[in-house]
Amino acid sequence: MTKPDITEVFGDETKCEERLDPLWKLADEIGCYPASTADVVCVLRKGGGFDVSVELLENWVRSGMVPDVAMKAGQWGWSSQNVVVAATHAETWRRWIILDPRHIHKLTAMELMEAEANAAGSTAFTDGDTFDCNAFVQVLSRCNDEDLRHTFAVALKTKLRGLGVLDR
């Protein structure tokens, strides 16, 4: 299996830098490449509203989800293409800062309810402990109702976070 050509998918470095310029401005930072992982966290969190951390991004690099990040002097050096790939993953995996106004319109009703409960230090799923993960998987695999599937998906994520399996 061949990996996709990043330039073909996301554009060359100049195009990626142009795409990221507004995020750097929102983060009140100047984009400079190669960027450190800490700088990438800053631009994605403050500029993009994405819930990412140094640990998460470095795991994405090590796993190959963000390919071709250069290692220099013991640190990752992120190109603009690498940052765009990471932002795309954060968007795809719905890794938004809870209730961030830039992403709140993307939440399903259940996600919004759970996010509001989480912000108050609680959960919308008060009976989650009565279900094991297999029950959630069974419902998800057999349910044809999209809204119900989304509800059970959020409930399963909440349960897995509570078990320490998911980080957020």
C-alpha cells in the first residue's frame, strides 16, 4: 500500500503556510517553519480551537498518522504540511476544545449535552456504569437510527474516558 502524496492532497509548503496564516494570527504568534511541537500545539489550540497536546501530536508522528516530520537535535521539526495534516486529523477526530465557539455548531445534540455536563464537572450519562462496553458495541453495530447511534457513540466514548482508555 502506498501512502498518498501530501503535496497532492494538501498543497505545497507555500499553500499550506497560507492556509495556516490565519491560525497563527489568531494564536497571536508568528508562523515559523520548521515549528516545534509546542508551537504546533499553540497554533492548533489557540488559533484553531483544537484539543491537542504535545503528547498526542508526538504519538501521531510516531504512529505515522502525521508522516515525514523531521527530527533535528532531538526535537520534531514540523513543516507547514505536517501542521495541516495534524489539523485535518484533529478535525476528523472531532478533537475540539469543549464548547469552543469555532466548533460548537458541529456538535450533535448529544455531544453538546455531554460537553455542557462535562464543563459543569458531570456527565449526561448517569447510568453509564450499568452498561459494559460490549453492550455499546452491539447497539452501535446493529442500530439503523443515526441519532441513536450518535448518542450511543458519545456514551461509549464517555465510558471509555472514565475507564482511562481514551484521553478525552
